[in-house]
Amino acid sequence: MNKLLKEFLSYIVTESRVKREVGAVWQTPSGKWSAKRADRTQSGFATKDAADAWLAGSSAASAEPTGVEKEKPSEPTTQPTGVLQRIRQATSSLGKLAKSFRQRIYSGEGQSIGTVGSTQGEHSSCAAAQDFIGGRVLTVDGGNVPVPAGITDANIEKAKEMIRSGRGGKKLTEYELTNRAIELAWMERERQRYTKAGSEPPDDSWLRYAYRSGLSAVGELRDNPDYNADMRATTAAMQAGEIPPPMVMNAENRTSTISYLKNMMDNSSTPEERTHYQTLLLAMSVAEDTDTVVHFINKDGNSDILLVSNKKSKNDPHGNTTPTARIKTLRQRLGEDPEVAREIVGALEEAQQIIGRGGDAVSTSREHFSQMSEEDKQSAAKILQQRFKKLPSGTGGGTADYTDKIVGSRPVKSAMQKLYCTDNPSKCRNGKALGDIPKSYQRSNAGKAFIMAVEDSGDTSPAILTKILGKVGDTAQESDKALLGPVLDAGQQTRQAAKDAHDLIVSRLTDADDRICQQSPSRCTDSNGNSINGPATQAYIGSFMQDTHWDQYICNSDDCTDQDAISARKMVDIDGNKVSPKKFRECLASISGFSGDTNSHDGQRELWGHLQRNLVVRAGEDSISVRDGTGTRKIGRETYRTKGTQSALLTFLGKDMTDCVTTR
């Protein structure tokens, strides 16, 4: 590590342990002098005499200390001198960018990645991580309970009272009650950060996710020895502003983080230190699915990074690619079988056309609504409003009232603001309601707001709108079709197109492998004579695993440099459940029946080959399951769908895989 950085971190860690008495005077590593009196501590004196003079002077907190060297305007220099100056130069630009980015998100001025909700959620998860790094720990019923910085005992007690007065609150143990109260208190504090900045805060589901995600990341650093984190040094360095705060990895922040790491590498004083920062740069370049980064100090004294892939729920996609990108991957994997490559690539190209013919539910609906008269649009809104009250619930074939969920979704909520302020201008300012929009108004105008949200969607296709349009189509009555015909058909057509595309791929894979296995049986059996996937299916499974980023955790080539760099500093967070690369490999092995060593390079290569040979895709379902004759062990899944005007291929973890990695 940079010698100056190590010296400074050693100093701030020591200072965090030292209790200075009133009247103390001491020298800092920068050569300046500090002094402590009853009302405050003052640093930056040029000489000890100046510090002594200030100590003996006025005790008023607002008095200007005498003898303090005034800070001069900095001058450009290519060779900074002094510990603090060197460290600050390495981190200042990244720290300023992080602060600016946070302010833009809190104020609602900058939504640079994903949806508004996901951007706010990931941003707030970084705020939560920083709060936990600077927080404290309570002992409750013999267990440790982390408390984020800024959450007071009074905040916790107030939240406890609210929980106790609610349903089931009195049945909670003190440990459970304290944990929930701290979460509730932090959510309220984070909500106020948005409100004070003049923007609408995320809904409770995103705030809860942010809290748990931040807690998960810091907990993984603290509890998992594989990351080699020194949390005492991390806390001291972050509080002093000498390492960057946790950050969302949009394009700007990613570029600046890479520049910061290059700066640290260039200032390295030993070959080992330089290699360390080269490894961090490699990890940054390989981990393309990184959503947030937490900077920390490891036990070797080096600045390090934790790369986090954030998933709000178990159903979030782990890969988001296109059939075109999959075609490119398959061509590479089937290089030795050009005939099979042509056949499977041709099937993917045909699948793209099928998906395109299916259309996009939101785009179709937007076009239909835009051509309707206002009178017909009002009638359509009433029909939608009636259907919202009885949509398929997805459990046991029942139905449920989705109205509140629909009006609470981000696109419909935004449309509801416009609608309410049009009807009630005196109760709004700058296009936003001065208070909460009455529940009765929202429910009675759900259909209007939904149509407005669809019309405002532009070239995007918000998932919630597509989902609701599909549900409405499934429960529509014959009388609805006069006004909503194209709208009702669009969702079903889109789903059918995705199913047809998937079935086509499976059919072509099966045909290709049947032909190969007939010609060369040895290519479709293992050394024990057991049946395995043919070359076409193996290549397809390999491309699925690559698109789902499993190649970050499993070495599948002679060179394992990339995977080694990732394994030491990567985690996936699934709704507050922390998943390390090691746990990920263990679950893949357990579910697929692999008994080798998943931590060694040779074992990982064997695991990759085992998965390619023994995972299968089946027509009529989107699951990637284990080849055991039953298809009941679900290890992954994939979905073809439209995304705006483009075709998309989303990859997910299967149910058994998700259950395994989220087991606490």
C-alpha cells in the first residue's frame, strides 16, 4: 500500500482510540499542531506556541483561534507533499462526484440509471451502507443489533411504540422489535432526506430494500473472512473522508472509480501494492453487472472494493441481454461445429422475428389510446377500473383487488399527480400536490391515471404496465372488446410470441443434438456411459450461464485470473440476503449433483463442464433444470420478451437456486 496512506490510516485509527484530555496539545503527521479545550478541538496550528496561545485564549466557541495558519489557495502541482495532501488528491475528485450524485438523486434532478425507483433504491442502499459503517452496535437479549449512524435511542423507542400498537407488534421478542424499530427509524430518516431536498421519496418497498441491502453489504464485509476487511480502519478512514463513500455505478461514477484506482496504483510504493490495485482494476472491468461499490480497508492496509450486484427480490433478472448478443456467444461456442452453429443461430434469428411480430403491449395500447376520443377514453377508464378490482392473483387461480398496487406504482403515481393537479390546481404547487392525494380520489381515478401512464411511457415499456395489461386481458369480458380490443389482445400476443420463440429454440436444439448423437454417440455420453447433453444444448447452456454472469464465479478456462479477482471482492444482494461467489458455487454444485471441490481452479472447470452436460431446457416452460428425468430441480430460467421497440432476453435464477442462496 502507498506508504503515506498506510501512515495516515494508522494515525486515524490510533486517534479513534485515544481519549484526549482538555488542555492537551499534540502534533499530527502533517506537521501541524492540535489542541483541545472544553468547547472544541482545533487543528491546523503552524507551531506549538500558536496552539498553546489558542488554548489559553478565549473559550467562546465562535472565537477565531489565534496563531492558526490560514488556508491558502491551492496551486497546481504534479508532486503533492504531505500525507493529507497526497491522500486527498487521490480521493477528492471521486468524493466530490459521489456527493454531487447523491444530491442530484435526493433532489430528483438526476435519474441516470434504470427506473426512478431502482435508481433511488440503489442510491439509498449506498447511504445505508455508509450509515452502518459509521454506526454502533446494541446488545439485545444476548444478540448484536447494528444501528446506523444518526439513529438515536429516542428514534428507536418512538418506532417501537408504533410497532407495538400495530398488528402482531406485541408478539415480537425484544430482539425482533429492536431490529424492526431501527429499520423503521432509518427509513423515516432517509425519507426526510428526499423531502428536504424537494423531491418525492421512494415508496416503502424501495426504502426497506435499501436498508437491508446496505446492512447486508456491511455485514458481509464484517462477517466473511474471504473479503479480509478491517472494519475498524474502514470506519476511521470513511469518517475522515479519506476513502470514497459507497457509490452507485453509473457510467460517470464507474469511470471516476477506475481513475481513482489508477491513481492509487500509480502511487504504489511496492510491487505487491501495485499488483493489488491492478487486480482491483481487473475486477472492475470484469464485473459488468455491478450496481454499487463499497470502498473499504483490508487487513493488509490497502484500500479495497466490494462489488455488489443488487436484486430487490428473488424474481429480479440476473442477466439482461438480447437474442443478437446470444447469437454472437453461440457462434463463438460452436466454432468447432459450424453446421450446428448455423442451425441454432438461424433459430435465434427466427425467434427474434417471432417476438417482433408479437408486438409490445404498452406500445400497442399507447397507440390505441392516443386515437380514441375523450368520451371513449373515459369509458375505457371505467372498464379498466372495474377490472383492476378483480385481477388474477397468481395464487391458486384466485383473484385480488390490485387497485392500490396499481396506483402506487411509479408510472401511475406520476400520472395521478398530473391528473389531481389538473382537477385541483389550488391544492398543488409546481405540478405536485401539497399534501397526500386522498385515497378515495386515487381509487376513483385509477383507470384514468393508468391510461395517462401508458400514454406518457414514450419508447419505454414499464414492467408494471405490461404486467397489468396482461392480467386485464386474461380477465376481460366480451363486452370490453368494443373499446379495448387491441389493448386486451396485446398482452396475450406478447406472451404467446415469447413462448413460441422459446419452443422454437428448444425444438431446434433437440433436433440438432438428435442428429449428432446418432452420428457420433460418444459425443452424447460420459465416460460411464450415461447420457449427457449434445454439443448444441451444451453450447446453449454455456451461453445462458455466461449471460447470467456465472462465469464471474466459476473458472471455465486455463486462465482463472478474472475469477480470482472477482471472488475476493464480489457479492450478490437479494433483498438483504448476502450471496458470496463461494456460496453461489456451493449451491450450483449441491442442486446439480456435483461432488467436486468448487473452490479449486480444477474443480471449478469440472463444475462448469458438469453444468453444461447436465442442465436442460424444455419446451413449454422457461426453466433451466437438472437432467434427471423429472425436471423438478430448477436451477435457472430465461424469458424472451419485447423491451420497448427491441427484443430482450432476460435470465434469472431458478426457484431451487434462489432458495439455496437466500438461506440465512
